[in-house]
Amino acid sequence: MSRSVNRGPIPDREALRQARARIADCIHATPVMTCTSLDQQSGARLFFKCENLQKVGAFKMRGASNAVLCLDDAARRRGVVTHSSGNHAQALACAAACTGVSAHIVMPESAPAVKVAAVRGYGADITFCAPTMAAREKTLDQLRETTGALFIPPYDNPDVIAGQATCAMELLEQVADLDCMITPVGGGGLLSGAALAVDYHASHTRVFGAEPSGADDAARSLHAGKLRGNAEVQTIADGLHADLGKLPFQIIKPRVSDILVVDDGDIIAAMHLLFERMELVIEPSAATALAAVYKHREIFAGLRVGIVLSGGNVDLSELPF
Amino acid sequence: MSRSVNRGPIPDREALRQARARIADCIHATPVMTCTSLDQQSGARLFFKCENLQKVGAFKMRGASNAVLCLDDAARRRGVVTHSSGNHAQALACAAACTGVSAHIVMPESAPAVKVAAVRGYGADITFCAPTMAAREKTLDQLRETTGALFIPPYDNPDVIAGQATCAMELLEQVADLDCMITPVGGGGLLSGAALAVDYHASHTRVFGAEPSGADDAARSLHAGKLRGNAEVQTIADGLHADLGKLPFQIIKPRVSDILVVDDGDIIAAMHLLFERMELVIEPSAATALAAVYKHREIFAGLRVGIVLSGGNVDLSELPF
């Protein structure tokens, strides 16, 4: 498939359309689920987009697939590289394997064995480093030099964002007349992709982000009108530790109604509900959006709300309930 | 809708067709999921019918709905009654609520609070009794006398079996050319329903049951050619404690290739795989069929196998891993 015609930093409507066609064979079109008892409890009509049932167990498969499939032949031959201890590592390894591209993943020595095994299972080359961001970046730079591989970042990249946008595009087709859509926000790839999809295809729908109070840089950034970082991070939602990226913020700022902040207790309660009432395994990050709907009932009362369950890769031996 | 025309004890093809049409508005048409890594591990091509995502979290909703919807007007006015501490109680309460029939449920005082709350949430009338089968049956008889309500048993009933058969009917439509279908077996409602659906619609498909070694009466019954009970029951699969029913056995005996026995360790390992790889919350009973496929690879190698994940109502505070 051809490279996106989009050349500006913000993916346009055509870039999203192309991303969707490009990755169709690499991803699952995930189901949307509903639950009468959660509707009754929340006072809203909730539609859950189950990206926990996506390949590698997270929406990250969409962006990684699009980024790898956007490579030209020369770049494909050199391969791709990233650093991650989480879902992006698995997604890039899987997307590269699906498309016959070699992947080099820098992982901290502290990464859980199950994640290391998953990345290795996709045939990726793993390089371990000390568990600091400085060591990760240095190791990544060395790998780029020795291999010539292209760095695929987890969120601050138009091809990655266009890929994540396909999740909201599907949801808008699966459920008519959504009043609101809400996604968790960490680095902002998922939320910015959703904001673009809604902007292009359902501009009457309001988009919200949901963020843990222990890593609330995106909410502070949106309210201040400029990027703010986290001095320190303290939340069970380990997928949302990253600071909001520059390009995601540029996209989110004029398109997102608000970013709602919830505490870890709210997140754990929502996670338990999703396990118990919907029989879905989700990671804490994925429960953040439902937690925000429960905490801010006044916003969502009586509305049709699309909720993205972003991923399901949780350590089952350490469930918080 | 009209009463089934089927008058014999074994539901015929038309009874299954009518059951499917009758309950369509009461149940979810559940999705079928696949998982590449489980296919690779098992050496078979596995199609998981997700009855854990069914209303009330279990296939039991199908049989209970059909039984309630088969009542004539006089019986509807008198209501329904059953005794159960498990999924049948929730299913009958929910099916009765959906159709405007009053439900009386006898539950042992030892029933988990979460199950009592679920039954009460559907508006059913609960009568508690001592946690013995004698007390349950005596309390049930008293309720039948005072209310005139009709007893809906959990599996030994043609309307219930015809309802459970709709699960396999859907699966056969969702996945072409299944070589085998396998379901857990306790009282036998699900397995006998699957056996009928396959007999009528896909007679080349072989049907298997899966049973825990600590409650293996169905396997012993099939091998002996006559009903055998369990002297005592010892398994984590609490949904499979019941002895095989008479009508289910009559149906299963000529139609099921084998009943495969697995240990609790096999069940727990399969349950963990389904949580971790497929992001699905399932109860131990539901993992029994996958455990049997792993344990008996020689039977299923290279085949297309439909696996019914029968339910997801597990106590999350007591996961065995």
C-alpha cells in the first residue's frame, strides 16, 4: 500500500482513511459491548469499545501497524526500533512480525518476564538496559546507529496517531449518534486520534480524556493552554505514566472538551466492575474512562457515551481487588 | 409466541428452531473469539463461543428464557420457582423479569452475597434455607404449594435443553466446518443441547464433553452405558458439581463421542490462559473444555474445534492464580 499523502504534522481525513485500509489485515475490528446494570448505575447509555480484545491486548497495535506499513522499502529493510516496557513494545514487535520487518526493542532489565516473553515470542530482538529513561535513550541511539533502524515512538508521531484514530472511526460506525466519547490519556496517542476521528466524522460528538490524579499533566496542560509535565508520577494506571506528547497536545487542545481526573480508588472500583459485570480483563489504565463517567455523572447523565477500553495486559497475580 | 409443538421428551429440530426465535429478544447473540497463540500452543484451530459474555454471565440464560417463554397464560400468572445458589438462579430471575413473570428462588443461607444481590436485583423473591439439598427441596415444595408456581429445573427439562441448544446453533452458523465441538458437562443441559444442535445441523461434527476428575459421573455414565452418580464431589469447577440428569443422558448417550476428564490443575492452567491471552473473565467450569483440548492433543491435532466458554461468574477475590 502507498505511503500516506498527508504531509502536514496533523493527520488529515484522508490519512485516517488510508490508515484504516492499510492496517485492516493486521488488527481485529474489536466488538462494542453494552451492560444494562452499568447503564443503570451510571445513568448514561454506555458503549464499550473493547481494545482489550485487540491483538497484543491493546489499541497500540493500530498505531504500530500503521507506522510500520508506512515505511518505504529502504526503511523496511533496515527495520524498526523502540524502547518500551509496555504495550508499545509488544505492538511494534507484533506489527513488524506481521509485515516481515525486523524489530529491535530496548527493554529495561526490570521489565516483567511475561512482557519480555511476549516480545520475544513475536521474534523481536531485545536489548536490555538499566531501568532509567537516560539508559533507555542511550541504548536506543546506539541501536539506531549500528542497525540503521527507524525509531517508532509510542505516540508523538502522525502515523502512530492516524493508526490509533482507527479505533474511534470503528466505534463511530458501530454506534450511531454518540453524544460523547471518552478515552484514557497518557502520552495522548489514543485521545488525539479519537479527537481527529470525531472532528472529521461526527463533529457533534464531544470528546473527553480521563486521567489519573497521580499523573495529571494532560489535564493541567489543557487547562493552562500549554504543555505541563509531571514532576513525579504515582498511580496504579501504569500505562498512563507518560507525559502528554507535543503533537497529541496540538491536536487535543482545540478538539477535546475536557480532561477529567480520577483517583486510583475510582480506577480500581471501575476495574472491578468491568471484571465482574462485563467479564472483561482490563488493565487499570483502561478503567480510567469508566471511572471518570461515574465520578462526573452530571456531564454524562442521559447521554450516549462511547468508552474506549484501551487494553487488558494486567498482571493477574497483582490484581488490586 | 406459541408453545413448542414438540411433545416428546427429546426436543426435535423444530423445537430448537422455535426456541431460538422465542428467546432472541431475551439473550445476547454472543461473539466467537479466536487466539493465534492458543492455536499455536494447542496445535488445533480453536473457536471460543463466549457465553461468559451472555446476559447474567452464563449460557443458563438461554434455557431459563425458553422455559419461561413456553409457559401458558395460567402458568405465567402463577410464576416460577427453583432452588439454586448459582447461575440458574440468576438466569431464571432475569428471564422472569424480562417477561413479566414472578420468580421465587430458594437459596441456601451460605450463598455468596454477590449472587444473592444479583438475584434480588432482578426483582425475584428469595427464600433462604439451610445449606443442604434436603432443605432446599423441602423449601421448594412448600413454595410450590403456597404460590402455585411452576418448578423450572436447571437441566433435566426439554424446554431448558432446547434453550441451551441455541448456543451451539449460533456457533455452527458463526464458524463453518467445525470438526469438533466441546462443552463442559455438569447436569448435562449444555452438552445435550449441543449434541442435539449438531445432530440436526452438522452431523459430521463430533461432540465432546469435558468434566473435572472430582465430579466425573458423566464420563463414568457414558462409559458404563447407564447413569452413575458422584459419591462425593471435589473440584474447583463449582458449576459442574451436579450429577448428570436423566434426559440429558438419554440425549448424550448416542450422540457424544466421548467425555474427557481433566484435573483441577489442568482447569486452573486453562483458566489462567483465557484470562491472560484472551482478556476474558471466566469461571473454572468454563475452562474445563479448553483444559481437555490441551490434555488430549492427539484427538484435536489439526482440527477446527468449537469450545463453549460456559460462564464468567467467578469470585474475583478468590482467583486460583
